[in-house]
Amino acid sequence: MPSPRRKLAADTWGALLQVHAGLVPLIDREVREQTGLPLAWYDILLELSSASEGRLRMSELAERVVLSRTRVSRLVDEMDQAGLVCRVENPDDRRSAYCLLTDAGLRRFKAAAPIYLAAIESRFAEGLTDRQLKDLQESLLCVKGRLDRQP
């Protein structure tokens, strides 16, 4: 029999997984229907738009969007064909490449951002108070901080 603390931790973890699994498809559908962008594409555009010079090494991009390098590489290929990003060789390390946000990609990102934020509000935040959101954010950032400090 697990201790009350372990049961609480496991139940909370399960709730986090269930919420994530339930919300991602809903937000993906909403963003895709209204913008034509899959959520994974939007996430890549989001990370590139906040990066210095609108570019990230492919490995950095994969870490930020929490996808495998192979998956990110395929998505970047698709987005490159759509004109939203392009690959640029890294002049300092020929083994790596950058993913660069194009002007068209930035325009699509800016057009999609209000729809993405509205979906987060309606699907995730609407039933929570500001205090609940702040507490949840602080709790998740605490866990993330511990992860970031691990080797």
C-alpha cells in the first residue's frame, strides 16, 4: 500500500497526463481549422519567433518543442516546403544546421497566435481562477527547475 504522499503524487501525475492528452488534440484541431497550421508547426514557429535572429540549431529546436530530432527534422522539411522556415548550414560546425524562420513563417505565426491563445483560454484556463493558474504555473516551474538542474 503506497503512502498517502505517494498516492497523491501518482494521482496528480495521472491527472496531468490525462489533461495533456485531452487538451492537445482539441487545441490542435482548433488551431488547424482556423489557421491551417498543425499545432506542432505552430510550436516550432513559436520557438523560432522567440529565438535570437529567428533561428535555432536543429538540436536546440528539438529540445524546446519536446520532440525527437527525427520528428523535428521531418516537420522542418514540411515547413520548408511550405515556405515557413528554411535550413541553413552552420558555418562553425558542418555537422549541424540551423532552422531559420522566414518572413512568411513569421506572418503565419503572428496571424495564428491570437487563435492559439484563445484556445488555451477557452480549453484550459477558463474554469480556473488567476490564483489557481499562478499556483499551477509555480508548481510546474518548480518541477522544471529540478529537471533542468539534473545532469
